[in-house]
Amino acid sequence: MAEKKENFMKRAFKDMAKSAKAQAKVDKANLQAVKAESKANFEENRGKNTLKRAKENFRKSMEDAKMSPAERQAKMQEERDVALADAQKREAEAKERIAKAKAYRKDK
């Protein structure tokens, strides 16, 4: 019985080690992807971020920091409403395109 338990433990630890190695590979790949995306964003915005723009962004963030929790929640709700409306509009456009494609296929 003890021998089976040892084998079970050995197998369990081997499986955990394999799993940890696989997860480490995934984490490294994700890190490299994030680095590449960050560098791409930097290269795309090079020369566009001026001191004036940085000051404007700072001012906006300071205004947000000075808001009361109720004001901040209201502002976030407005942003969510706008995003939701945009998503619903895109969904409606996509459904319209699907309907047109189906109608076109039926006509042929």
C-alpha cells in the first residue's frame, strides 16, 4: 500500500512539474506578446505625445481623482452607456450584413 502511495505521489509531482513547465512557456509567450504590443504602440505614437498632450492627460486624470465616488460612478456609467450603444450599433450593422449576404445567396 505504501508503495502505491509513493508511486501516486511521484506521478502527481511529475504531473505538477509538467504542468508548471507548460504554464511557464505560456507565461513567457504572453510576456513576449505584451512586450511586442507595447513596443508597437510606442513606435506608432512616437512623436505624437507632446508635452502639451501629456499635460492635458494629467489634468484629466487629476480631475478624475478629485471627483466624489458618486460623480466617478456616474461618469463611468456614461462611458459604459456609450460603449454599450456602440456595441449594439455594430451588432445591428453586422446582422444587417448577414441578412444581405443570405438574401444574395438565395437569389443566386
